[in-house]
Amino acid sequence: MAGTIRAKAAIAGDVTTVQVLIHHPMDSGFVKDAAGKVVPAHFIETLVFSHSGKTLFAANWGPAVSKDPYLKFQYKGGAKGDVIDIAWKDNEGQTDKSTVTVS
């Protein structure tokens, strides 16, 4: 599932805002398809944002998160040009990672 992350980060004053949209089905395992068969659970379990090896934000998700999740968070500090690493892993072992540069 490479290329699933779209992100932007901007600093205003001393607060950096990070926004991310992740393309992922986030199937709960409770929905049936048109044939009446249960669609197996397939969802992001961990999502981590870091800068220079330090975790800025981490989330443990489950099947209750909607398809193509959007997340926005802020933190104090940072500077223009900082590179933020983004990585997720789902319950099937699939992963993706990306970076965003603070503007």
C-alpha cells in the first residue's frame, strides 16, 4: 500500500500544525459484502509521527476508525524546514511511511 499518506505541516508562531490523510479501507470485520460474506477486518493499528528520532505523536487505532482517516494535531516548537517522519502499520502487517517538511 505504498503511497497512501498525504500530509502537510506548517508553523505559525511557536505552534506547528500537522495534517495527514491516509488512504486505507479501515474495515471493521463486521460488515458484509454484496454476497453476504463478512469482509475481514483490515485496519491501521499504529501510527507514529517523529522528528529526529523523537516521537511527536503516536496513536493506537482499531476497527472503529473510519475509512481514509484524517488526523490533525499541533505541538509547540519546531522550525521551518524540519522533516517529520510518518509511519503506520496495520493488522495484516502492511506498512507505509512518508515524510513532510514544515513550511
